[in-house]
Amino acid sequence: MALIVQKFGGTSVGSVERIQAVAQRVYQTVKAGNSLVVVVSAMGKTTDGLVKLANAISTNPSRREMDMLLSTGEQVTIALLSMALQEIGQPAISMTGAQVGIVTEAEHTRARILHIETQRMKRHLNQGKVVVVAGFQGITSIEELEITTLGRGGSDTSAVALAAALQANFCEIYTDVPGILTTDPRIVPEAQLMTEITSDEMLELASLGAKVLHPRAVEIARNYGVPLVVRSSWTDDPGTWVTTPKPQGRSLVNLEIARAVDDVEFDTDQARVALLRVPDKPGVAARLFGEIARQKVDIDLIIQSIHEGNTNDIAFTVTTPILKRAEAVAAAIAPALRNQSNPKTEEAEVMIEQNIAKVSISGAGMIGRPGVAAQMFATLAEAGVNIQMISTSEVKVSCVVSATECDRAVAALRNTFEIEAGKEDTGSVSTPILSTQHSATPVATTGETPATHWLLSTPHSPPPVRGVALDMNQARLAIRQVPDRPGMAAKLFGLLAQHNISVDMIIQSQRCRIVDGIPRRDIAFTVARMDGEKTQKLLAQAATELGWGEIVLDSAIAKVSIVGAGMVGQPGIAAKMFEALAHNQINIQMIATSEIKISCVVAQEQGTQALQVIHAAFGLAGSEKFVVPA
């Protein structure tokens, strides 16, 4: 007999008929011999309706009262679903977050889970009842009983946290699509269903706006080794498994706020190639990286920074043994990149830097915590380490530093994040883990077709790109002429962290200009669009004190990204992405990469087209069209 946690979203329980259909599915799962905890969201658009009511009363309602109001949505659903189960003869009991014992930090509207008291749930499960839990909510403590909510996507978080606390066999997330698709079916109806995806890949896709799973839920699953499956609540299709490596022992205390950083990695076998003053027009990146791919030069980080005028800088890192080959390609192509519309502009210049190292912090707990990157930058500044390049993803922040400062940087970061020296002492950066076996025990999920569900136990070669994501809700800020010295990034991103502003892409320009006797670089980064103007005002206030130049805001951007663990060590993936954009005259404004993700910023009006052409370029479309239920 298996213990399963099932979660049903708002559309899955959007009407009385849908709730009755969910009750039948739950009943069949129990009849197959399983114990069941069911987590539900508020019905349909209930939460939006409650927010609208609050805004009609107050232009600035208190966060405590918003939690009191919004927590009622799920309570309606749990009562109705419990009644529906009892009506068909299945014992069930509804429980709020407080009754379940979901204890959170005292942070209204965006609380994180600290721990879960499981005794009461286990008692009801042992009595043969289905425990129906209100997702999205908790309490600050058993004594205070202050109701808190977990923020948008909180029901996903509740479900996976309950699965971790109960040590459930797996957690099923039921939604309005048949599983994890290669992209948003609303934009590309031919998006293909994946049978499995790694938790690292899913973290990136979820954080990029793929709404099927919330990033915090994936983070908990990854940290605690909870097998996840995403399925449609409209069909009996098997869905998509989110695979995760077997975790090291981890306490269930401080469940969501435990260590944000799991590892400090470094690679001293790195060199940087930068092309300065390349034309800012479609096709330049495609031409450069197409030739690099043809020469079978494997690249690591890629950064394209924004700049004044009509040129950009593009930089990439390679391992030292292939530097000569990479340098030859860059030198050969540089003359061809002259800006034809203005022949008087300087020719693109190739700049080589050998004695560098890449230092990274990684961990799923970094998601949504703006202070983590700032803490890394502050640690490097205190150690006197200057940052030459920055590249970010949701689960990793990498900095290029001088090779002579690598040991000092790593020691300081390990001390700050309390990481013991481990396998990374070899000097190489660990590559993403594809998947590991969680359990080889078949689990019957319904009474109709006993299915065997376990994660893959043998490594295999995944396709290089698993999914394409589009984020249309970002704004870009550029700070001109930031002094190039240790501590600048720490002050900048520390200031944003103090105001709870999360930063996504961070790009530091390769060109260094001397102004007033001080070397300076531009820094550009993206934030949520709703934080754009607030961030610009905040930085403008600090600019004079910190010696920065102009603060430029651009809200008309889109970020399109490809994700795939299989792109590691495969030259040509970036070139294919850039060529697809160039062929459709879509200009790339910024580029940032991690080991399993490549992101490009393009004009907002070209965002949807960019996603479609990249999805087609990698052959990700299937023959079936998915229609998302209204």
C-alpha cells in the first residue's frame, strides 16, 4: 500500500461537477489500496474575486487581513470535496492549514513553511479516511494561530511539503494540461508532452514562467527527494515524472528556509574570449557561434551585454586547452563583423584573458531569495576579489575572477554559506545529474490499470533541449559607468535585496572605460516588470553616493530561454538558437547562460515569435495539438 499526496488546482475543482469528478478519481485511488492526502486550491477564479473585493474596500489592505480573507477560498473547496467523498461512501475529513499543523514564518501573504505537525493527519489516515487539506495556507505557531498564506502557487508548495513531511511514496499534481510540455500550448498548440524531466530542468522552466509547477514546490521535491508526477485531471494519461537524485539526509525542521546554497564549485581551467564593438543587429551572434560550432569549440558561459550606441560586446569562456582554436575563430570572424551601415566605426576587437577561474554557488533554495546573490558578491568583496563576469540562473550564480584569487574566493564562500570542502576540490565544476532511481516498487494508482511508477535507474542521453520558455513580465535596467572595483556588485544587489527586489539575468559589460581616472563598466540586469520603476528610483537615489552614471529602464522586453541537461558538452546548441532568431530578423539584446540554460532578451513585440521559431528549430513539436480547457 502506498501513501500518496494528490493536489488539484483551481480549474480542476472549478465547479460542483468538477469536484464530483475529483471525488471519483480519489475514490478509485483509495480502492486500489492506497492511503491518500488531497490538497486543493480555491475554486476557479475565487482568489481573484476575493482580491477584487478587498480592493473595493481598501486601496492598501493590511497583509494580515488579506491572509484572513484569501484563506477562505480553499476552505470552501475542502468542505465540498469532503462532502462529495462522503456522499459516495468514502470516509473523508477536511482540514485547514492550521488544523493540519503547517507552521510558517510570520510573513503575511508570502510565508515559507517551517515544519509540519503530522500526527493528526496520520491518525486520520490510519482510520481509513482521506484527509482533504486546504492548500496555500498555514499558521505562524500553535500558540499564536495567526493565519498566513504562501503566495501564488502555494497549493503546489503545500502538497509537496506534505509529501516530504509524511515521507509519501510520491506526489501527484493534477492540472489542466496532460503533463509537462515542451512549451506553453497556448502559444504552440503542437507542444510535445515529456514523459520525464529532471528536477534541475523543471526548476529552470518553472522559474521562467512555465505555470504547471511552482518553483518552490520543485525546490522542496529536489531537496527532499519527493517523486513528482504532473497529470491532467481530465484524463487518465500517465503524465510527466519529475525525477530527482536521492538527497542527502535533510532535516524537516525549517523545511523551506533551510540552507539556500548546497555547494560551492570552481573551475580554474578557464579562459575568456571577448569580441568588443560587434554590430547590434540580427545575425551577429548566429554567425559567431555558428562558426564556433563548426570548429567544434565547446563553450561554457556566454554573455552579451548592452552598450551605448549601435554595438555590443559578446564574451564567452572555454577550457584552456581549446583556447587557441577559439581565439583563431574569433580573430577570423571579427573583420567580417564591421558595422556595414557605418563603415567609420571601429572594427570588432578580440580580447583574450587566460588567468581566470569560474566560481559558483548552487542550490535550489536560492529561488526567490534576492539576498543570496548579494551575499555572494559581498563575500567576494570582503575577500578583496574583483568580479570580471557574472552569469546567473535560478539555481546557480557564477562569477569569473582572477585565477590567483580563486582559492581565496572559494574559501570565503564556503565559510559564508557553511559548506564543507568536498568533491569540488578536484577543481572541476560538477555537471547536472540526469536522474537516479528513487524506488523500484510498483505502485498501483487507480483501480482501472495498475501502473508501475518508478524513476529511471539507468543513465541515458536526453535530447539537448527539453523545453522553451517565454517570460513577458520582465524589465531591464542598465547602470552606466559603474566603478570597476571590489564591492560594487555587493552594494548594488545588496540594496535591491534590502527592498525585496529579486533579480534575474545579470550582465556586466566587457569594455572597461577610464572616466575621471577610474575604470568603469556598465551593468545590466532584469527584474519583474512591476518592480521596474521602483528599482530605477531606488538606484537613482544611490547613484550620486556610489559614483554611478545614468540609470536606464526598458520595460518593453521579453526573455526567451531554452533548457536542457543534455546541452552540456554539445557545441552548436547556442548557435542553433541564435540562427533561428536571426533567420526571422529578431535581434538579440542580451545573452546569459548557465550549464543547462541559454536565455536571450529580445524586443517585447517579438517575444511570442521568438519562442515559436526556437521551438520549431529544435524539432520539439509533436503531431498532436493540445487544447487547454477554459
